[in-house]
Amino acid sequence: MTMHEGHRKRMRERFRKDGLDGFADHEVLELLLFYGRARGDVNPLAHTLMDTFGSLQGVLEARPDQLMAVPGVGEETATLLSAMLPVFRRYTECICREKKRFDTRQDMKQFCKALLSGWRAERFYTICLTADNQLLGQRLIAEGSVEGVHAYPRRVVEAALNLNARGVVLCHNHPGGSNWPSQQDIASTEQIRLILKGMDIILLDHIIVAGEDAYSMVEHGDIAQGYDYSPVLAAIAADSGGQIMHKKASGTGTKGKETT
């Protein structure tokens, strides 16, 4: 057994015993690189990748073509590394879908973070729900650049009608930036809310994701919402256990408190 083979064996045994606890970021990357390069010392390549993309997060968010531009990274290695976040995203979506129903705003935030985890450009989704917050499905409405994405009201309405939604949650991401909404975010959301209201579909919220943070426009009072609920939605809105997917169905809707 060569020195490098011994090192690989020890790293794998360490992972099997303790998981990734105690691993530095470059060691996590090195462990992945073992399966992209069957032989040799991958430690220098791990450090090169970290230096090139700034962090482990940057490496995992990089596109295959960007990874292959780094000397020593071939197609198999680039495919393996760039697949990590999509696999994690799919796993998290599966967990969220198992529950089917969103009882709290935190449930919805977690689902939105799963949908948007790791994307380097903006993406805009419509999440469609039944009257009692059962998930009907989500639809990708638009993809943008790092600078922004346009929300198309017609596509939001089409998604809601196609899934026969009673309630809708919008969500999009701000890659590498603040999760606070821009004035354009607020204005376009209010426009969509009014269009949906005219079709007897309730805009329940608009969630903005930035990294591990998620911002609710309804929670912060950025959009008017919650005045025309059906009895089922009003009952859900009025619950006192932190379940604040909606404001109360009075003309003076108030913000609730979120349990995290």
C-alpha cells in the first residue's frame, strides 16, 4: 500500500466512524475527490479548488465548465462535484414533500430554502396549495442572471389555475446578497396579489431566500394580504401556536410571531 493509498484509507475510515465531524472544508473536498480521481494525492487539488472558488461552498456551486477550467479537474471530477448540491436539494425536497402540509411559516421557509439551495442565479417559483395548506406542487416561473429575475404574472396565474390552487406562495432567491426585498420585488408582488385576488386565489406570502436566511414579505408587512379568507383559511390563520402562514381575516390584519 502506497502512502497516498494509506491516507485515503484512513480518511474513509474516519468518515465511516464519525461522519464529517472534525473535517476541515478542504478535507471534505479531498474526500470527494477520491472518487473523481482513483489514484494519487488529491490534497493539492483540493487546496487549488478552494483558492480558485474561495470556499467549499464556492466549489460546490461552480458549474462543470468552471471546474474543468482548473488544471487537474476532468469531466468525471467536475460532474461529481457539481452534482452534490442538486442531490442535496432533491433529498431536502423529498423530506418536505413527505409532510405535504405546511402548518407554520417556518415549514414554508424550509421548503423554499430547499428549492433554492445552491443556485448562483435567481430563480422564481410559484408554490400551489389547497385551502388547508396541502402542497399541490411547485412550478419554476422564471430563471434569471446573478443580477435578477423577472416575475411574469401570467405564468404565476397559469401555474395556480393548472394546479387548481386555492392559495399561492411565491419564492425567489438573492444569490450572494441580502434577503431583503427590493422596491421592485414589493411592487411586482402586490401586482400579482391583486391579479390572483380577482381570480379568488389567495397570495399567502412571498419568501426571499439568501443563503441560510429566508425573509417573509407578509411577516414584515411589505404586502397587504389576508383579508378575504375562506372559513378554513381564516381558522388556520387564527391559530395561536405560531402557525402564521396567514394573517387574521379581519380588515386590520396583524403580524404574528414566528416560532423557530
